Amino acid sequence: MKKNNIFGLIVQIVIAMFVVWLTALLTPGISATGGLGTLFWAALAIGVIQWALSNFLGLDRSPIGKGLSGFLVTAVVLYGAGMVVSGLNVTLIGALIGALILGVVEALIPSGVFRS
């Protein structure tokens, strides 16, 4: 990897961590405890789950990209991330509300996590 690609990846992860933190802060039913480590693993898990859904199932990775289907995919991804990341707690209702908030936050602060 080139140096600027690594720097870009680091910036992307930091922004994704901020987006996850902001979503958890604004969403009832989502909480992130454990500090920066939890945010890092949550951002990474969300990115990997989105990548897998996009590449293996052909589903759009953007909460704002495909309307209802993008919204539902994002809710599933949030719920799944809550299942695999220690310190990230996501209820089903929280995943649905979080997908809506994440779509708005992602539109305002594009982290690249939900884009190719």
C-alpha cells in the first residue's frame, strides 16, 4: 500500500468512528461503551459487514443509496455489528432508528464506510 492510501484509510476509520459515536449518542437503543476501542471495532465491523453484503449478495451499501432497501440493509448491519462487537449494544428498534440517523449523518459527513 502507498503511504497516502494508508493515511486515507486511517482518516476514513477515524471519521467512521465519529459517525458511529454520533449515531450511538443520538439513537435510543444503541450504546457504545468501552471508549475508542469499541468505536474502532464497531467502525471496522460495520465496514466489513457492508463490504460483504455488497460483494457477496450485491446489496447496496449506502443507507441513503437505495431507499427502503438501503435503510433496511443498514439496520441489519447495525444490529449485526452490535452482536459481534463487545461494548456496542444495539436493540432491534435501535437498529431501525440508528439506520435513519446514520443515513442523515452519512449524508452530512461522508465517511466512505457506506460507499464503494
